[in-house]
Amino acid sequence: MDLSQLFGNRDGYVFLSRFDNMVAVSNGLDREDHTLI
């Protein structure tokens, strides 16, 4: 499973930018969600 699926399953978003950079929006995710991801 990739990061976009892990965040997306919890109502978050992951945006790919240039090269290997990613930006994650995790508003509403709690500490347990972040630990799991």
C-alpha cells in the first residue's frame, strides 16, 4: 500500500510534486493515524 492510499483511506491527501517530493494534508487525522501510517 502506498502513502496516498494510507492517507486517502483516512480522509487525507497526498500530492506528488517534482522528483521524489510529496506533500501530505492530514487535517483531522489523530496521533494514532499518524503512528499507523
